[in-house]
Amino acid sequence: MTRSLHPRLQRLDSQFASSPLQQIVEAELTRQRLELWVKRDDLLHPIISGNKWRKLKYILNHALLLGADTIVSMGGAYSNHLHALAFAGKALGVKTVGFIRGEKPARFSPTLLDLQEWGMALRFVSRSEYRQLRAYKTHDSLPHLAPGQYWLPEGGATEFALQGVAEIIDEIDQAFDVLVVACGTGTTLAGLIAAAPLETQLLGIAALKGAEYLTLEVQQLLKQAHSEVCHWQILHHYHGGGFAKSTPALDHFMQQFQTKHDVPLEPVYNGKALFAIDDLLKKGVFKAGQRIIFLHTGGLQGARGNT
Ligand SMILES: *Cc1c(COP(=O)(O)O)cnc(C)c1O
């Protein structure tokens, strides 16, 4: 699938190669005649977190083609999204502004320090103001945007994000039955659903507690894809107590998995999603002969100084 990229974006895009697929070998998988592979989008780029680049690529293209000189977005103090945006903005020569949830902290997180260094203008907003910003869903919908400013909703949840996520499916060069991914806003999941072969099954693992609204949000994003979609489902009981929370069982599982398979994990998204796969496996949910692919979305920068 080739779409015309703005020349400045083409230069940045050339830093990205396709990410490898790594097979996970475990006795339990062999016993159940299952295959598990990890699509290592955590290895996509040394700085930009995996699924954040996938989502940003065609959003940035849209902004550049419109002639935008500034991209304004929102996120938390450990946001992988803002981190990717600030780095990409600097590389592209586009100014960036980030609305950060909560009061300005006395000590900046490693993420905030990077945002500052890469020239993102930081605007700290109260939690209620932050929630209000979620109402603005399109690039020109934020009130008081200056000419040349492009608004990017939380998590990059727009139709342009789905186009970049579809390239993950293009890169997977073997047939598969089940594809599993962690969900924050559900945008990555929506992109995968829109692009995956119809006979595949898509499974999203919610990282947030009480995220039942996600199904509707994914459905709304999918409407823009205008295609028949494969079977999909979001599981809501693997959040481990809430966003960025963990449990001793999750910590233990992550430690073991990382050591055994040499796949680095963070507890916010990918740790939980793999823990869910492990649990489903033990419960015998997968059918013998199935090939399962887990999309590792990256996010390791967000775990710095946070553990
Ligand atoms: C943002 C993020 C997600 C969630 O992606 P959504 O498209 O918002 O669902 C998953 N994993 C990592 C590492 C992330 O940074």
C-alpha cells in the first residue's frame, strides 16, 4: 500500500524498517499445539514508541499537506503519545504544543524532560479541563486555534491513525488466526480490525478500569473505514486495578517472561496484555492449531523512573 507522503515526512519515515516477528517457545503452547508470535513494534525506532509512530504517520502527513506549522495535542506526564509527537515534530521542523494532565510537578518525569528538550510547549491543565479537551475530535475543532495550528485528539484517535496501523498487517508475512493488542483509546485496535483478513479474530485488552465505552469508540472509528470487519472483542478484566497500576502476580509474570524470552515489557500496556494471553492459554480458550500474534506496542520510555 503506497500513499503519497510529504517529502519531509518521507525523510523521517526512512528511519523506520518493518519490525520483526519473534516466536515464543513454551511447553504449554506446544502441548496445546498453539503458536505464539510477538510482532516487535517496540523495535521499530530507538526513540519513537511503536504504535505511536504507526498512528502518527498519516496524521502528520495530513497536517503537513494542510500546511500546518504547529501540532497541538494532549496527554499525561508519562505519555508515549506526546513523547513520539515531540520527537517527530522536532525531526520534521513542526512546532508542538502539549496539554498535560494535572498541575506542573516540582520534579519533571523523564518523559516531560524529553518533551521540554525537544521544544514542545507544555501547558499544564486541571483534570477537569483535560476531560473537556476530549470533546474535540477533529483537527480544526479546538476553540481558539491560531492559523497553522493543527489539533490532534488524545491518543491520536482519528481516521488517519488507522491508515498507519494497517501497515502492521501488511508487514505480517504469515497467516494467523488471532491477533492480540493492549488498548488505551482503542485506536490501534480499530486500525488492526479494519485491515485484518476477515477470518481473523481480534482481541483487545483494556489497560484502563471501567473502559466499557471503548467498544463504542472503536465502532465509531471503524465507521470511517467503510469496510466489512473481522470478529473482535475487548476484554475488561485484565487492567490489574486500573491504569498504570500493577499486581504482584503481574509483576512476577513480567519478570519471568522478560528473562525467558528476552522481550522487554512495561506494566501499563504490554505486560497486562501478555498476562491476559497467558491466562486465556491456561483456561484453554484458544483452539489447537491456532497461530496467535501479539502486537508489542512498545512504550518502554514511559516506564523510566516509574518503577
Ligand atoms: C498508547 C499505547 C497503547 C494504546 O494504544 P491505543 O491506540 O490508544 O489503544 C498501547 N501500548 C502502548 C505502549 C502505548 O503507548
